[in-house]
Amino acid sequence: MPSPTRPTPISDRPWTQRRNAIFAESFFENFYLPHDSATDSSSFSSQTSSTSATASMRSALLFEQKVEEMKPSKSDINWVIMDYLVSEGYPGAAAKFAQETNISQPLDTDGIRDRVQIRSAIHAGKIDEAIDLINELDPQILDTDHILHFDLLQLQLIEIIRSILNKPDGGSPQSSEFRPALEFATEQLSPRAPTDQKYQQALERTMALMIFPPDKMTAEFKVLLDLKLRETVADSVNEAILNSKGQRPEAKIRQLVRARAWAEMQAREAKVQLPESLPIGLDGPVDGDPMVT
């Protein structure tokens, strides 16, 4: 039986691979399967399928043991939860959680409520109201972030078109009924389109919603009418407001999940011994979670 091929030593790999492998191994350094003096080249080359399975089980058990040993402190967990409640805009829950856990972190309750009000307006399709609230909070946000401003105006145009398409009588709208959408596009979006080709293309796709019946639209156009677009724009607005206040634009747990998923990928590429499945815990304990991007 031919000997299994050993992975290329980190020192012999290209710099990018060395950097990634070293980072991943440092991330998972507490989860390595220990090697003892009895594990030499002869024993490595004589492994059978049964011993490989045993080693895999042993690796999984040792990994679980290391996970138990490296559990974060309760205060660290409380901090991550508190950070999420503040970043995502849950002022009532944040205040109550701070009281129950004796966290002395000062809360900008008014600031959180402002972000919640703006997000709620966007989720409800009231984009003009959301823009007014953003400008009341800080006019510089939309003055300096032209992409975000365009995204909001594009969404407002989509909401106007949506209201026309969703006629109470269920009939097909007449061309004259699209006049409010045409006027809004002409006044608010057309002047911005020549400044960037992406704006021009986005405007053209949005205007096409007035041409095709909803049941005959391709996926390219249906995605514009998907309510998930409201959530995407609302998240961008929330991040912009946090940035304007000098705060982190997203909850720390999102960064931690991405870092953990990336480190697992790098560790597996570096042939670090890990259990076959390492669920993050977001989609249940049975199957491994998908890579978070």
C-alpha cells in the first residue's frame, strides 16, 4: 500500500499560502491533535482505514474537549450580545439586558431609536420619510455618500412603481398612470445618471419595470421588486449612520462569524486535523453551516 502523501511543509509554500496557513493554525492552535514520540514515519505509512477512522474519532473528541476548555467567559458573551442589540437597534432590549447583567456601558438610547425609526420607514416602503429623517439626523450622511443617496432614490422610484403595479382592482395599469414615476425619475435620478455608468444602468433597469408585466419579468427585474431590497438598503443606511457617529458599522458577532468560517477554510487547506463537520450553530447542530460572507 503506497504511503499517504504528507502535506507540503508551510516553510516550502508560497508566501500567500504560508501567511494564510500560519494565521489559520494560530486560530485553531488549541484544537490540534497532539503528536507523541510514538507517531513516527513508519506508523504514519502503515495506517489502515480502521486506524484512520479511529484517529478521526479521536481528533473529534479532542476538538470537543478543547472547545470546552476554551469557552469564552460570561462577561465576554454578554458584551457580544450587548454590542449586537446596540448595533442592530434594539434600545429597549439593550437597556433591559444592561440592567440584568450589570453592564455599565453608556447607551445612546435616542440615537438607537433614531436608527430604528429610519429602518422601520424603509422596511415599510416609506422612503421619502426615511430620507427626511436621515437629513434631520445628519445632512452630511447623504451629502457625502452619493451611492447610498442614489440607492435610496432608486428604491423610492421602485416603491412608486410598485404602488402602480399593485392596483386594487388587479387590472393592468395604463401608461398615463406611470406619470408620477416618470416625473420622479426625471427630477431625482436622471441628473445623477450621467455621473456614473452604474447609475445609468440601474435607472434603465428600474424604468423597465414599467414596461414588462410582473408575470413576464425576468429574474433581473423581479429582484428589484423583492422586499429584500428594502432590508439591504436599510442595512446600508444603518451602517452609514453608525459610521457617521464614529461607531463600528456592524455588530461584532458578524465579523467573528466570518473570521471563524475563513479560519476553518484555511485550516483545512493547511491539513490541520479537524472534525469533518464544524457547525457554527446558526443553522442547527446536524449539518455544517454554510460559509458566511
